Amino acid sequence: MDRNLETDRFAKAKIEEPNPNLPLHLSLLKPNGGARTDNFCYMKVFEDPGKPLQLAEVAASGGTIVRKLHRIRNKELVKFVDQNFEGMKDIHVISEATIGVVADAESNLLNHSFLDLLGTIDEVKLAEQLILEQVLKTYSSLCFPVILMPTTICWDKINIPLHKVCRVLGTYGSNLLRMEMESGAWVKIEQGPSPGVWEWERVVNIFGPRKNVDKVKSLIQSVISDQPGELSAAEALKELLTQFKEPSCIELIDGIGKMKEDKKKKQKFESQTFLRVKKTEGECGKRKKDEFKEPSWSQTFGRIIPCREEREEGKDLEYSGVPEKGEEAEEGGGGGLDKEKEQRDVEEAFAAQEI
């Protein structure tokens, strides 16, 4: 990627605001161990043991020490933290900046966190670039939201009808992402009903600088505004209930009867074979006219004449030989003979071989 384009993306993905009330320390850790508080709760701190002394030398030589605190959404934080903060550790090792992951009661409620960066100007800048690079690679090169926000931002809410939430989101969240990029604000839609809000409405939380919040509110209003031919809330609710209407008792019985009929047809088709069995007069009275039956070996291939050797060895049940001359199996089966006649034919064949 072009270096100028990459720098421009980093600039658009970050909103910087000076933190005049942020105390400047040489370390995010207390001298006796543990993280500093500053009204925050440090979840993790990455700092080299000799970093405070190094920063003190930089300050003594006239260098500048920088400390920046950024707000970030947790869904973006997990993209580079990795398991056991290994990803954050890699960024700390490469940039040599001190990095702290911070949270408080409000940020936990909003699913936000803070990144506390401490070091020289170059170290903090490199840490920011590495963080933005890891997050921005999960977005398109042309459409992405703001990743790093100032710690102090505005929080506003609006209510939208439930049937218009999909319009705000767009396909796979495309509309929401576009509005976040154009406005520079964050938008979060509550999945379920909120206390004090009508059941068929959803609360939209908006975060960012005041001008950015006002801009995204106007974008949302333009998206959900009524258009010619659009269903009203009552009509949309009626349409929704119609789509999920439960069948009546009669409709349910008719549906079950149709399912049973289709199942019988399917079973009858699967039970059919490609050979039709010829039936004797007695069998015709017992079986239905078009019923199919799997044919026996003799019905399919004709009667088998046993060999003399097999007869002498007493193999009465397992035969090997050739079909009788002049007798070939019919395609539809050559059965229909009773067992006594078949036994008599076999005995005659034995006698002919002995002669």
C-alpha cells in the first residue's frame, strides 16, 4: 500500500484531542508495584523494568515525553490483543512504548476500553500505527470507522421502529458502517427492548464528539424517513404476524393427511424392483395384482444341475454348474413351479449323469 495512503487512513481512523488534565508520569506502575489508579482500573500494563529511568534521561536531555489515552471499542480491541494479551505484548516490544489496557464502570457498561500509551513521541506514534494497522486490515481499504476516540465524548440516544432496524443496518451492516465513516461517530443498536421503551422500538446509542453525533443522527433520520409506498408501523406489524401465522386445526389436519399420502407414494416407489415375479394360481389369490416380489435364484437364472463330484462329496446345499439346456430364465422371472416338481427334475438329472 502507498505510504501516503496508509498515513491518510491512520489519520481518518483516529480522533485526537489533548488531555490537559491527564497527569504525566514516567511510569504507569507505582514505585512499590502495581498499576496507578488515576480513577481507572488497569487490566494489563506492559512496561520494561528500566523504562522510567530511560524516560527520565530523555526529559533531562530536553526530550519530550508523551502520554495519550484513547477510547476504543472492545470489538476492535480483541482484533489485536489475542489470547493472554500476546498481540499487545508484541506491539509493546516493537514500539518500546509503555502500554496499559484500562477500564472503568462506564466503559464496561458501554463495551468500551481505554489504551494508555506512554513514551517518547516516536514510540507512542509507532504504537498507535501498529494498533491501527492490525484493526484496519479487517476492513475494506475504502470504508472503515474511527478506531481511536478521545476519552471524553458525547453519548446520545434515539429510538427507531423495530421494522426499520434492518434498513439502518443494511446488508451485513453496510449502511451502519457507511454512516459511521461519514460522521466519525460510533453507533450501537440495542438487540432487545430497553426499559421504558415501547416493545416495538429499539434504542440506538451514539458516541463521539458533539458535531459527529449530530451528523450521524441526521443520517439515521434520513434513512428511516417514510418513503412513498412504504408500510407504516401498524401495517408492518400486521405483515410480520401474517408471515408467522399458525395454521388452523382444519389446515393442520389437511396438511398432515397430505404428508401421509406423499409418504405412502414414496415408500411404494422405493419398494419396486426391476423384475416382476410370475405367480401361480394360488399365489394370485393371496397377492394383489401389481405387487412386486424379489425373485429367487432359480427364478432369475434357471435351475442349476449339480456336478457329480459335489454329489459324491455330499454337498447337497451348494451347487455349481450350468443351467439346463433349453431352459433360460425369463426377464420377468421363470418361477411358478412347485417344490415337488423341482425336486423330481433334480433327481432325473442325477440319474442321467450316472448313466
